[in-house]
Amino acid sequence: MSNDKSFRISRRSVLAGLGTIGVASAGAGLGTTAFFSDTESVEASIEAGRLDLLVDFRATYKTWLGEASTDLIVDGPVYPVPGDEMTYVVGQAPDWRDSEGNVLTGAAWAAATSAIDACQYENTTDIRSELDQDQYVDGTPDDDSDSFYTGYVDGDEGLMFSLNDVKPKDEGEATISLHLCDNPGYIGVTANVLENSENGIVEPEDSAGDVSSDDGELANYIYVRVWMDDDCSNTLNGEETALYQGSLAGLVEAVNESASSQTPVDGLQLMGAGNNGCFAPGVHCVAFDWYFICEPEDFDLPSDAIAQGTIGDELDAAGIPRDVNVAQTDRLSFELGFNAVQCRHNTPPAFRHVVGEGFGKNDAGADGLVEPVALEGKIRKGQSPQKGTFAYTLQNNVTNVSNPLNGTNVPNGTSQSFTLSYDGTTANLSVDDVDDTVDIDVASDITDAVGVTVRGRGTVSNAVVENLRLQVPSSGIDTTVPTLSAFDNASYPADNEPERYCAFLDVDGLDQGFTLTGDATLTWDANSSQEQPAVYFFAGATGA
């Protein structure tokens, strides 16, 4: 009997609801400006400043079906994109049209959203009476459904689109333009699953191995990418990097795990070009696309939700069969939210977070980022006869004091939590499931720099650090880096290089004490040498 039934599925046989995608925005912040007149009396006026975040979006859906069939799937009208057969606009705000009432091409919409000043309108949610007919758009925003807006999204929620019958290989995208008015601001993004229901188990789901009666699997089968879209084109070009790629379920988890109490915004802070990631007033686009995976090669799509993994690996880790039939009848509803806080008077404690590449243990130091290095530590595969163990050490580089290596029987490929702590005098390195810890007195040369390097070489020699977290109590810094990975030369994907070191620089209060924690996984074989794979720690002073 053939075992490839998951790839012979009829697209029509999958009934799945991809629910509302909500866009939220919020305006916040207060500023003052004083003006003094040159008269006999001194006068002053104080006026509240403005920080407003307005959102526009354009959502499209490609069903590989004609307009009449697509119209039955979408809650609301659909409009063919000029020159792009079988791709339909299913929601947009504002609802820009040409003089004949047609939706704009993607390029024309990108030009309009980038050029039109959303902050100029008095009534931002209905701009029809204020619209200046110019070279960007000829028509007036329509109001023929809940998913087509007469203005910008400026409130708690906004409807992007609602789909009733998505099928394997369906895909869609949304370009979201964030219009920041008047003042520089930090921008954060949140992601939440509002509904993820099994909605009953039909016979094909049961045959595919779906045993869950509660949560559905559709969020695990929707592959998404998110990136800062510099030209608002919704095309991931060579100069842009995905902020996330993987399952929708993984996106929600990644955003929530990456949120730090150190950032002034809710959720994951997007990074602007200003200090500490501040965005200048103006238009900043975020792109989001999705694809309902189905084909065998789809399971090889890269995923950031699992170290050096694929969306197939995600499904395996979650115990979900690689059979798209398990998503039949599932219902999914989720939202993306955006929030802004003014940069002025909200600057977080200063530090720089730098990531880089290279195989050596001193890559960060070699780049001149940390100079001098006052403290080094390591967690590495043990040397013979300790093969099959972790070994670890701390070294005071100032007085050349080093502790003995401590070996422990840690199984190959097992994740172990580590803690590197410093109280201003003594450093300590400890590893989970290990009775021994390493203490060492450190001279005062640890001032404001600390970091981690991962190293992997050999036939099978891999090092992964996940959930890297730096906490500095005296300055309130609490920040997390999701994953650092280093893999052997044979399996290393040249087109998807992970980061190999992470340095925190100019860290206020580091000299008074810090804690660096994370989860290390080392994988090796009999041909791997004692230093490969390894995780190295360094601390000292900021150099370059």
C-alpha cells in the first residue's frame, strides 16, 4: 500500500477556516514645547506633543481559482489585482482605487502608501472628504465591506481578511504600513492566536493520525514569513532579512518569548535606525506572507522555531503527523498588533547587542569588540578518556588564574541549562545536572562587555545555545537572544548561516554584577576533538 496519501489529497477535500487577522494600533506619549515671546512680559505656551501610530494594510489571497470561486471563500468582496491573475485583494485600508474603481497594482499601492502623509488628515479613519486628488491615486476609498476601510486603522483592532475554505497550496500576503506621526517612537509587535480549534475530527483526519480533540493543527501547517519591508513591495529582496520564518504557531511563540521587560513596548521590539532601535517619524512597512504547506518539498522550508531546522522538524517536535489531512475542518483565528511609545524620556538602559560569524572561540575579541577580555569560560566536549562528557572551566585572564576542568556525564545531544554569574568580585559557572560549579576571583577589569561564542567543527560537531538571557540588576537590563548556532562544515547550509557569537557591549551596571543564562546542546561523534563542539564565554571591556 502506498504511504504517500498525504500528497495525493484533493485541494477541495480540505475545509479549513483561516479567521480574522486583526491589526491593532495605539497612539501614546506626551511632550511639551515652550515658546517665549520677546515682550515686556515673559509669556510661555505649553502644548501637548503628539505621538500617533496609524496603520494601513493591503491583504491579498491567491487561491489558484477564478474570481467567482474565490468570492465564495472570502467573507466579503474580492478584487483581482491588475496584471496578476488569480491573486485577489481581500482587504485594504485605505481602500485606494483608480478612477474606474479598480484596485491598484502592487507597485502603485506601495508608491501611494509611502508618499501620502497619513498624519495630515483630521479624521484619519475616514479620509474621503479630505482626500487631495493627486498623482498617487485617482479614486476615492470605498466602504462596501468591513474589510475595506475608508481611512487608516487607528484603534484597538482592524479586520484584514476572513477566509472560510482555505486549501493546501493556498497563499496570501499583507503589507502593513506603520505611519508614525510627529515624534520618534519605539514600535512593538504582538501576535496572538485567538482561536485554534479542532472543530471536530472527520474521517480523513482520523486516518492521518489526528488524535487531538481540542487544539487544531492549522496553525502548525500555515508557513509564514515576517520582515521589515523597506520599499513596501511585499517582496523579500536580497537586502532584507526575515525577522521570522516558520509556522504560524512558532511565530506566536517566538514573539512572546522574545518580548523583554527591558523594552519600552509590548511584545517584540522592531528595530529602527535610531538609538536603541528608535524609529523616525514617517512610514515604516512590515510584510507578512503565508502559505498552506502540502507538497513533500514544503516540509524542507527553513524554520526559525527550531535550531537549524525546517517546518517538518517543527511538526515532528510537536508530535504532529506530516500529513496535511490532520488540518481538515480546523478553525484558526489570530491577530497581529502594533504599538508605539515615544523615544524621548523612555530610553532604556544603554547597551549594544552585536551578533557575528566565525568559527574561532575569540571571534568577538578578534573583531575588537571586547578589549581586553578579563574573563573566559567554556563548556565543551570532554577530552579522552572523557569522551562523551561535558567539561567546563573559568579563567581569569588578568592574573592568569585558571580552575581545573570539571567533567560530567552528560549524554551526547542533551540540552543543559547553564548560568554564568558575577557579583562584582567572583564569577561562577554552573551547568544543569552537574554537582560541581566553578568559582574564580576576577580583577576589576570586567566593566561593560559580556558575550557568548558557539563553535562546531569536524564530521559531526554542532553547538547550539538557545534562550540566551542577560540580566543586570543594577541597571534593570533583562534581554533575551533566541538562538545561536554553529554546525560542522559538512552539514552547514551556505545560504542560511546562523550567528556564531553574541556580544553585549556598553552595558550599564555590568561591573556591579550580572547573570547570563541559556540552554546549551553539544552534538558530536567519535571523530570530534575535545574543543569541538564548544560554547565559550567572555567578559571584559567594550573595545570597538
